[in-house]
Amino acid sequence: MNVRVARRYAKALFLVAKQQGQQDLVASELIQVISTLVANATLLSDLMSPLMSRDKKLEAINNAFANLGPLTLRMLRLLVDKRREENLTLVKQEYDRLLEEDAGILRALISTARPLTDPLRNQLIARLEAETGKRILVEVEIKPEMIGGVSVQIGDYLLDGSIEGGLRRLRDRFIRELARQT
């Protein structure tokens, strides 16, 4: 699966849906598509099969998803036409991320060695919201292998406040200084 490809499709779909005021409709239709595929193993295997022709896949999509709006249906057909149907789940995830981002919401993954206390968690969220100007939805991941500290990932951005990260930065700075002196 290719995240870069999924992002392109999701972004194009989102921009057109937003332009037409249908971004929420498309989001619910994507949920419907994924649910239908999960519930119908035959349809899913047919759609993902490299042995099935594009025409047969398009026919299956037209039959199974005739009730979808034109934007979602066109995107499904485009994925099949370009042999990108395996990226459907990623396209949906990226579309959801764009929808949240457009609503001023960001998701953050906080990694820490031990569970955060509620006051510390709330303080961290408040600081992230102040820095980003967006509402932050948090998932906390406990990593016992961390020495200590906290790391926060928002999208592709990583804020590493772990002790390990601090030691790594100190080592890199020390190596740069040594290289500069020689």
C-alpha cells in the first residue's frame, strides 16, 4: 500500500467534495463502501483480485454501489481504472484526516514510559492546542522501553522530549563540535 498515492487521491476527492459542499456526505459514503466490502468477502476478493478484468471490477462496483453519490462512485471507478483499488482503505483514512484538519482538529500520538496523570495529560494537550491553534485529539501510547520523557507525533511532525532523544541530540552536537575542531 502506498500512502503517498492514497494522499493524492484523498486530497483531490476532498477538494472537489468541499467545493461542492459534500465533504461529510463523501465521508459517510466511504464508510459505507468499506463496511460493504468487509461484509461481502466475495466482492472484496473480486475487487482486489489481479486476475479480474477492469471491466468486471467496474461492473461489480456499479452493481454494489449504485446508491452512492457521483463523487464517491467516480473515485472508486478511478481507483479501479488506475489499478489502485488496494489503496481504498488508505484513501478513506487520509480523507478522514483531511476532514478533521479542515474542521480544525489534529490527532496526536503521545508516547511515554508510564501513564500520564490527568493533570499532566490536560496540560500537554492545552500546550499543543496553544501551539497549533487547533483542537487536539490524543492517543496515548505507553512504551516501557522509553527511559523517560514524552514524545508527541502530529502527522509527520515529531516533537521528541524523551530522554533518549535528548541524549541523541547531545551526541550529535558533540560529534559536530569534534568534526568542526578537526
